[in-house]
Amino acid sequence: MACDLGFSACMPQKQSVLLMKAGRFTGNSIRILDTEVGKTMNYDCLIVDDEEALSQSTCEYFEMFGISAFWAPDAASCLRFFAEHTADLILLDINLGGSSGFELCRRLRTMPAVPNIPILFISARQSDDDMLLALSIGGDDYIQKPYSLSVLLAKVRVVLGRYRVAMAPAASLSVGNLTLDEGGQSVFVHGEKIELKLMEFKLLSYLMKNAGRVVSKEELFRKVWEEAITGDNTLNVHVRRLREKLEDDPNNPRYIKTVWGTGYVFDGGLS
């Protein structure tokens, strides 16, 4: 299927015709084609990537397996998308023609509709610096191109599943001076609210539920990321960010402590 929209839903042919009737982006405006325009739609995945052929192939593959996908080729199209619609996950390239995926990620994390939506970077860049930057500014994972469509689909399904579980109402959990409200995805230290990203929240929640027990890195990969192939760097970055937000002295943590060669333990700051 060839898709000529600069901002387009990637569906099987019959479905794409219906979506094209709803409206298309032309320059900086929406041209009205049908009374369905203006209706807010929720997609499973938004792909932001200037590689049209790869993005279209990815969209079509996802649709074959029941994952609704939308493609935006640049930062401006992505921002216009969120002005009208919503998505439960974003696949974001770093190089977006005249714009940067890093800058777009920073901007998205400031938008009310996007702060907790998982963002998975997809890029041909292979340096550790790029990966660490992507994770430090709000990315939840970093996937190198070229990627396997089947592996990418598996990752997307896992992330969508945990995101939707995390967004479901749940009870509060308190350990020491720290309270975690699972329903509101909020964390309080000494009564002061601390903002966490989705994976930071998931990691802290799992460690708190297992307070006093050493949790191995492998267990965290399986139970928090729900996959066994997450790298140590991803985990280390998330732990560091949690310590910076929760600890009085991140270099001498009271809550999340490292057990060298094994993993981490949450002791409630009581020691």
C-alpha cells in the first residue's frame, strides 16, 4: 500500500480509504473531507520517523496483528496528531529531517496528554551516548535499526500491556517515609509529591513490593520490563533517575541500594 499523506493512518487498503475520508494534513492545516473529521481517535502506536517505506511497512505489519498504528514523518506532524488524537505508545526516530527526536521527546514530556505514554526510540545510531541521552530525557527503551518486525511487534505488545496495567486503578503502598499511589501513579516522599516517568514508577513499585529482598537484574528485566533482553544500561539509568528524585544524597542512597554483582534491594530507608 502506498500512502501519500504527510500524516497518515497506516491501515489495510479498505480501512485506509475510510481514514483518508476523515481528513488529511496539508501543510499546517487540516483539509476537511468528511463529517468524521474532528472525532478524537485513540491508536495503539504512533510512529514518528522520516523513513516512509520503513514506517509504512511497520504500520502495515502491526495492523496485520491487531495493533492500530499511525505515522507522522516529522515533529510538526506528531504535534498536530496529539492536538486531535491520542496514542498509547510512541516509536520515535532521532533523525527527523530538519528536526531532532531528542528535542521532540523533551517537548512531548511537557504536554499534558503525553507525560506517561511510553516512548521507544528507534534509530540507526549505535553509540552509548545516544542511548543514554534518549533514556535520560524520557525514553523508555532504545531499539537499534535495522530492526526485526516480529521482535519490534513483541516489544510493542509487552510495553502496551504494562502501560495499560499501570494505568488501571490500584491501591497505595507505603514503606518508610515513601508512599506510592498506584492508581494515581504518584509518589510522595515526606508528603511531597515526586513526579516519575512510567518505567521509573514501575521499577519503584516492584522494588517496594519486594522491600528487604535482594532483587536480581534478571528478575527486574522479566518482571518490570517483561522481557529478558533489556540491557544493564537501561536499568542503571532508571535506577539513577529514581535515586536523583527520591534520595537526599543520590550517591549515598537510603532507599534503593545496589548489591554488587546481583541487583538491588529496597530497604525503606530504615537502615
